[in-house]
Amino acid sequence: MMPAGAVFVAVVVRLVVTPTDRKILLSSPPPSLPPALLIYGRNEFIQTAVGKVLQRSEVKKHIAIRGGPGMGKTAAATGIVHHPHIVQHFGNARHWVDCREASDVADGLKARKLLEFISDSLDLDLTASSDCRKNIKYFLDNNDVPRIIVLDNFETMWEPPSAQEESEGILTFLARFPRLTIIITTRNAHDPATHRGVLWHQFGSIQPLSLDASRMLFTSLSPSRSIDDRLDDILHAVDYIPLPIVLMASSAQENYTTSMILGIWNRGVSKYNESQPRNDDSDPMNRLDHSIAMSLKGPLIKSNPKAPELLRIIAGLPAGIGRKNLQRIVPLIHDVERVAAVLIRTSLLMNSPDVLQMHSTIRYHMLRNYALDASYKESVQTFYFQLIHNAGGNPGTQDFLEHIHSLSDEETNAETLLLDALEHNFSTAVSISLDYSNYLRWNVPRLDVPKRALELIRNQPLGGADSWLPLALLRLGTIYLILDDFPKAIEALQEAVDLYEKLNHLSWAAQAQLLLADIARLRGEHSGAFQLYSEAYNRFEDVDDAHHMAACLRGTGITHFQVNRLSEALEMNSAAQKTCSPDDYACITDCERELGRIYRAHNQTESIRLSAKARDYYLIHGPQRHASLALYQKSIALYLQGDYNEADVGLNDAFQEFKFLRNDGQMGYCIFHLAEMNKMRGTYRNGLELYHRSETMFEHMPGNKYMVGVSLLGQAKLYAKLCQPDKGRQVYNSAHTLLRELNAIDEATVANDIQNINDMCEPAIWRRNMIFRHLPLILACMILCSLLVRWRSRHQKEKKQDRSLELGRQG
């Protein structure tokens, strides 16, 4: 998506592009980057900045692009990140954060939102921890390559005094990574966080364009017939600032000559000065306001009186407005596409095929000067709240995936409007917020709305939120579970159980217990899982809830499977399948998926069939998470069957799907099973690396120590097979210590592991290791033998020659 500050400053930087550079420029940029622009008048600045970024220095410095609104700061930053030398050096490790989207966020939440934006732009490996800094640190430590990130419109985060300290703390945090270069664009006159030790290259503020560059920009956007001898006067009148130049050039497209434009400009300035006698006409912001106001009073806008309304609606949506939903969002504006086309033609909106947005300065002008009519505000809110309500159902409901995708495309705006409504119209928004939390359960989970809804519900008068509080806790606990934050999930879910029991809502209490059972199973606490599944099953049985009864039986079966009781696992899963209602296809498919998991150890063909069948169902009916689980299960069965190449592809595809869904736990399991597969293939060093990676991934996730221990055991076995018994014992000890703490291993197993470690060394590897270990001695022996052979051969040759001479003399 093009950043809001760049569209009007499409100004050409003339570069000498080599064939190598051209090849680099033709490759696809990272998704977070805005498209490259043609830029006028900033060549020297961009070249200098690129040189500073790439220079080798012991002291790491960053780039602050400072300047007033409409000067082209965003365009300059775009020119830097797309410069061929930057592309060649950083490749796809180039990232862009549009801070403008946080303009509507409360000051106290801006820093947290900035960390979320940075996380999204980096496309983090793991995101489960609610501590974004921890997630970013894990990513940068484990992906240690030269990297550059642009924080565009940084003043949004830094200007509010109450947000300044935390935002500067984030800059300080990023600056600690020596291979990360930071670029910010900001309206502020000073570089941020210098007192915290963040160092910046010294650049003056971006200045207006030169006369020549201004002419080039204006003439590139205007028909030649509109340009007369007053061009330089109009450029001077707007102080050579790029944004008003673009707006004035748009007027020239309406058959206005530069003389006419200048006349309209001067009359508007005179009227404004009469109404504002203390106005400082030297303030560039006034010129920007004049140019925007002038565009809003042009003939095209006057002939489309709804155009300012549409512009004001879009100004209130931080992610812009999707064109495919345009008429549904603003049903009160008939022929809205034609109105949008007018705004694009006048350069008040960007010309984009998917999303309509505007320059941040125009947005601020609209928000300051144009109040949104209540009827328009209501229609916009109605659209987004209906999207949320439709997407708040569960798998198996009609058009489930279609509703999920529809809201996903509009999620930023929907969340912004919902959070605003929660603050100002709680009674209307609270039920919608719980729908939204349920949507997050099946889509990409995030915490802002569930946490804020819970906070506001807790603050309601006693008795006013009895029915909402336990459900809010249940929703929040579910999100924490999906994000693998087990301690926080347990806290929220246990409180939900207690509240539902007090309200005698035992079926809802059982839903929370079912999730607590899942957590116990995932943490390796098998006895606790069995008990919780049993208690939840009994409560569901009392209300004849077959769907959840089957879920409890499935969970019990998988717990049996995890402790190698395969017959009990099959029995429980079979009982679950019989419990499902005949028309509950989601329930039946869930059972088939889990049956595929159980079969994978001893009947891979059936496991692959059931997993593939389940995935086909989920891809049509949802949820995507279960489709990814089915692919993961199928891939494990494939490698157990010996189809290593297909399994490798499947596990890597599942990893990417889980990454999109922010399911860190399953990402870790994908890497763990890739390690297991490499162990089976005999590629031990690859397996060792993957086991270590899974260990660090599970260690990063709160409350997942059991899999850390299992990953360590895998490493220990491979060290033993690689004939490194000392290293193997060391890692075994670490694994055993951790698993003892969790009561997940007995002393007999520990003793057996240590006793057998020497027997695991494989003969071929032992011979190879022995060869490498004694290689210097072997080489010395070989050289000595070679010398002895040569000496003996020479000695024998000399004896033969002496014998020949002796025979000659005798003859």
C-alpha cells in the first residue's frame, strides 16, 4: 500500500542504473514496502543518505528525515529504500512502518501500537508472547542480517508528550541491534532519543523544491496548454512546496491556466487574511491549508457536493476505504465511484485499484475542518459492526469462511471503530466486541479488543456486567491459549469457570474447563488433562451437548495417544465419532482428523487418507487452523512411511500457514518433526540444528517447558549417534532436570538414557570420527610410510646398479 505522504511528491531522482542494479530493481520488494516512485529534486539528499547508510563505521548512526508537512519526506524515504545500492545490500530485509495509522490511537497506547506495527513489518517468526519487544528481539537475534526499517510519520508517535518517553524507548531498543538501520520521517525539528544514546547522521530539514524541480513537477502533471507566463508566480506563491504544487496542477487539468489559478489563490488568501487578522502568512501550514481549501472549492468538487462528505468519511478510516466495499460503506452517497473518481482527479485521493487513501496533511485538514454528519457516521459504523457480527460465528455456520475473509480485509478499520465505540458507547459495542473476540479465535489472534473489552466490563457498576464478564474472560483466555501464553490463559479461564459456576451456567463453565484440559495436555500434564476432560464431559452430558461431549472424548483420546496408549486412544476417538450428531459434519471431520493423528504411527496409509480428507473439508468450510493441522498430521505420516521429500514440503507449508495464523506452538512442532524426520533419514547434523531451533522456539513461548525438554532429548540422542558422548550426557542432564521438574520423566528412563549413550554411536560415524580425530597422526604415518617406500625403492635401485657394475667388472 502506498504511504499517505508519498503520492503527491512523486518527484524524479535521476540515477545511473547498471545492469546488475536493474536486475535487482526488477525483483519483487518486500510486501510492507510502498511502491517505488519517480522523484524530482531530491537526488542529492537521497544519494548522500544512501552513502551514509552504507558507509562502514565503528559507530552506528541512523537517518532522520525532518521537514514540514507536504515537503516530500515520505517520498525521500521511499527513494532511499528502493535505491539500487540499498536493494543490493539489504535485499528483502527492508521494512516499512506507517505510523500514521496510529493517529486515532490513545496517546497511552501509541508505543504499544508502534511495537505491533514493527512486528507486522518484520513478519516475525514468533509472536505468541504478549511482550512485543521479546518477540522482536528473538527475531532479530535469530535472523542476524543487515536490515533497514523506515518509521514513516514518526511524529504521530513522538509528538504527544505522554507518548514521547515510551516511543523514544522503542527507538533506543531498536538501536541496540548493530545490523539494524533506522530511518524516520518526522515533522519535528529535532532528532528523537539523542539523550538516550541514539545517534543520527546530521541532515538539515527537507527544504522546498528548487524552481527547476518545481517546474518539472508541475508540468509533468498539467497539460501544456494550461501553462502560461505566470507559472513561476504560482510556484512562488506556494513556496515551492510539493503538495500544493500537485494540488494546483490538478486545477490546471480543469482547463484552468496558471494565471487563473494564481488569481483564485490570491483571492482565497486575501479572504483568509481578512478573517484571520493575526494570521502568519509565512507559516507553510497556512499555504497547505489554502491549497487544500482551494481544491475543495474547485469546479469539479462544486459539481459533486457529496465529494467532501466522502473525503471526510475516508479521513476517519485509518486504513483508507476498500473500493470493493465502497458503496456498502457509504450507501447514502449515490454513484459513489464517480464521486471517488472526482477526488482522485483533483489529487485529493490517491489513485489506487484497491484502497482509497489520502495524504496525511489532507486527512488532518478534513478532520479539523469538516465534522462528519451523524447519519454518515452511523452508516459506516453499521457496515463494520455487521461485518464483525457475521464473522463472529463458529465453524459449521453458513458462509463461515466467507465472513471471516470479508472482515479480515477490513480488520484495521473495524478494530479502530470498535475500540472507539467501546469508549463512547459501551452498551452498544460490548456484544460486538465479544463477536470480534470470537472472530479472532478463528482468524489471526490479537489482544487489543479482548483486553480492552474486559477492562471496561470490569469497570461497570456491580450487577451491570454479570452476564458479560465470564464470557469476556472465556474469549480472552481462548486467545491467550492460541497464542501459547498458557499462564495467562489459565488465569482467565479459571476465573471464567468460577464465575459461571456462581451463575449456575454449567455448560459455559464446561467450555472453559475443556480449554483448560487442552492446556494441561499441551503442557504434558496428562493426569490433570484426563480429570478436566472428564469433568467437562459430565457437564456437557447433563445438557445433551453432543458436539462438546465429542470434543472431550477426542481430547481424552489424544492424551492417551501422547502417553502411548494407542488402544485407549482409538477407543476414545471411536466413541467421540459415534457421539457426534449425524449432520454435524464439523464434529465428524474433527474426529477423522484426530483419528489420522492416532493412526500415523502404525497405519500411515489410513492416516494420510483421513488427514487429506479432513483438510479438504476445512479448506472449504473452515477453520483454516484445522486445515493446517490436517496438513501437519499428514506430513508426519508421510515421513514415517518414508516419503521424506513430500513430508518436507508439507511440514514447511504447514509452518508458513501456522505463521500467518500466529500459532507459535504448531510452528515449533513443525520444526520439531522436521528434526525427527532428519533423525530417521540419518542426516543427523541437519536434525541437530532443527532440534536446537525447536528448543529455542518452545523456550520463547511462555509455559511450554515440556517441549523444550523433549527437544533437548532429541539433541542428546543425536550427539550420541554422532559419537559425541560427553556432549550427549551434558544435554541429557539438562533435559532430564527440566522434565523431572515437570514430573514428565521417571528415574528409570533417566538411568537407561545415560547407560545407553555410548551404545548409540553408529559404527560408520565412529570410524569417520576416529579418522578425523586422529587425522594428524594418520597423515604423519602416511607420509612416513611414503618416505620409507621411496627410500627402500631408491636403496634397492642403488643396490641393483652396484650389482650391475660389479658384474661388468667381472666380465
